[in-house]
Amino acid sequence: MSIEVRVPTLGESVTEATVATWFKKPGDSVAVDEMLCELETDKVTVEVPSPATGKLAEIVANEGDTVGVDALLASIAEAGNAGPESVTLRETAKEEAPAAKADDGGAGQQVDVMVPTLGESVTEATVSTWFKKVGDSVQQDEMLCELETDKVSVEVPAPASGVLSEILAEEGATVQANGKLAVMSAGAGAASKPSAPDAAPASSTAAADSGRADVENAPSANKLMAEKNISSDQVSGSGRDGRIMKEDVLKALTSPAPAAKAEAPAAPRAPVAAEDAAREERVKMTRLRQTIARRLKDAQNSAAMLTTYNEVDMTEVMGVRNEYKDIFEKKHGVRMGFMSFFTKACCLALKEVPEVNAEIDGTDIIYKNFVHMGIAAGTPQGLVVPVIRDADAKSFAEIEKEIGEKGKRARDGKLSMAEMQGGTFTISNGGVYGSLMSSPILNPPQSGILGMHKIQDRPMVIKGEIKIRPMMYLALSYDHRIVDGKGAVTFLVRVKEALEDPRRMLLDL
């Protein structure tokens, strides 16, 4: 039986890759999950594992070829007597667990605990916490450990009932998507199976190896450096943790100045040490915090970001909320907040100023004829932005329910990747923390973000009289490459008008 090896998902907006290196040649024996080849995109390097055990029968895409997503790379002749395969899916474990109980002497079947699907464009995670230790009995679907990616936390359940016999990736280890985390002994007899005393040292070694593999140079880069007879200290790596990629080697070969000299300006700023070392604490940034830092800086570097300000009188919105909040909650089972008013107001303004709801792709502008509203939410792990899809077509109650539900799951680290992708505009509410005025940073590739702030009583001139009114400053940060000043100011004025006269939202004015 022949099994096809195809190009995996390469990540959001990435449609093709180049075959960089084949680690196997036709006729070579391969094991399941063994690396077959490496692909390079304009953003990342992707390793392609073997989907089955057998022999590499044919290579369809050779080194240097450009291939699209799901294109055929090679075929594998599956081994006829490869032996029992490890159980990697929870459904398979459910089917085979009864068979393990029927084994002679009650011996437990070996079940692999694998890294689950992490989401589109996420290829690795860090093991943050193990809830079980080697030798512990576990029930099917009981949480074994928690993984942390640069966007979400992922809990890994037990694929079967039994005993945790070996941990292959300790806390702090970096694991690849579909990598192996641990081994279980499943079945009725597993509870009596003694735990292996050498499991912990072995797993520590595996974790250390995993950490070292994380900073290995790309195989294609090593191959090119060997061919050109240059050493790695002559090349400045642009990959994660300084990993040298193939393009870095090509750049070093064509650069007129020595690569070593180019590294000097890029050296990280040395921290200022305290006189007493005991007064300092060094803590590694979480993957989420690293991603937040990178994306915010990328937004500043890539967009012509500008902010315009206005203020809104919240009297009418607060009056409507106070008058109807009890009836609203009784009917819809959710409290009436301010976010639904701001969401609907922004949806109306985006219809009039569509460039704020657009994005740049090369030399094209993509206008969105829908509103996927991102609502920035602060969590203990950092800032995340769950997306309310088709917010322009939802009612106040539907928006409030979805904001409340996604906000809770964001704080618990339960949001999926899909729920944080595809936003066309973002609202950030710094007012809940007491912020009176700020300039929000764009959430690429979006071209606009609205900043809400604290509601504060201030004296205002109303029809020639000074009155005390609940006022809020609004800030719109926008990409000046696509949004002109007139459009930005018009957008903010329309939001102000809708909030100061909520009837406009009901009449779509």
C-alpha cells in the first residue's frame, strides 16, 4: 500500500514553500514521525515528518522545487509487518483500551501521549505544567499536562485509562506539533505495573535535547555553509534564538562587509546589575509575552501609525443602560455593558469609512464587507484579542453574550487559535484599569483600533450653560498609508454621534 506525503499547512497567508533538504532518499527505511524533508517559506522553516513506517518509494518534489499547500512531495511504501502502531488519537485509544484488558496476564498496552493540534501557523509549544508524575494512575480524559504556545494554553488529556509510565518532555521543554510527550500503560492490568525508576532522568535528557534542538541551525543552512566552506560565526542568524537560516548564509556570502562586524550593533543591551544580586529576579518571558512584544514592535515598524482623539458625552448611553439593564438581563440572561454600544457604533462608522475596516496586501487594498470585531482582553498571561465574528449582523444581546463568554475563556487560557484570528478592527478598553488617555497600537494587518478610556465627570458647556457630564476620551490609531486624516476624524465623529444619541444605532443612521 502506498501512502502519500503532502505539504502540510504552512501558516496563515503562506501558500507556497521551497523544498530545502531531503533527509532520506528513495529506498531508505523510515519510521513514523521521522523527518523526511525540510521546507522553507518566506517566514518559517517547516519540517515534514513521515506519516507511516515503511520505505520511501518515490520523491516527487526535489530540492529547490517550489510547492503549494497540500502538494504531493513523495510516496511511502507502507511496511507489511511494521508491528502494532502506537495509539496517538484519543478515539483509537478508546477502541483499543478494552482489547488491552483482555490481554493475557492483564499487561497494559503502550499508549503514546502526543502533542495535540496547536492551531493554524503554530508549530511548537512549551511544556508549562505536568499535573501527573511517573507511576501515577490516570483516567481517560483526565488532564496530564498543560502546554503554552505563543498565543494560547493547551491542556493535554489522557488518551486512555492506565498508568503514566514515562515522561519524555519535562516542564520547560519545547515540543513540536505532533511530538511525543509521554508514554502510558493502558488497560486493566496497568494499575499494578510498577513505575520505572529511571523515567525521570531519561525524560530530563530528552528535555535537554529538545532545548538544544530548538537552537539548531536549519539543515539547509548547514549544508550551504559546508559547501561554501564558511563557519557559523561568520553568519548572523535571523531565526528564533539566533538560528541560522539558508537566507542568512546567502546574505553573508553576498555581503561586502564581514558578517562578524555586522553582529556588533545587534548585540542586546546589557542589563544594569544591582549592587546586591539578591535584590534582582530573572524570569524568562512566556511565549505569549514574547509574541506580544514582537507583534507590537512590528506594528510600529511596518505601519505609518497616527492617532486622533475626541471625547464623547456618555449621558445618553448611561441613561439607556440604567433604565433597561434589569429588563435586558432578565430577558437575555446577560448584563448590559458599554462594549455592545461601542461595538455597534463602530460597525456603523466602519460602513461610512470603509478604509478603516480594510488592510494592505502588497500594492492592493482589501476592503472588508463585514466586521469581525476584535475585543482586546487583559489576562494574567498577557493581552489577547478574541474576535466577535460578523458583529455588524449581531444584536446587542448577542454581542454582550459573546464578549462575556470569550472574555472568561480568555482569562482561563481556553481560547482557540481560530477565535483570535481574522479580526478586521479592534476595540481596546483601557478605562477598566483607570486610563484617562492613551494611544493604542495597531493590531496588524488591521488599519484601525479604537481606544476607550475612563468615564470621568467634567464641567462642559451645554447650550451656553456649564453642566457636569460623564465624559470619555476616545482615541483612534490608524494606518496613515491607507486611512487619510479626514477619514479617521470622520470615523471618530460618527462613533461620538452614535453614542451621544443611541437612537441612531437603532435606526442605522
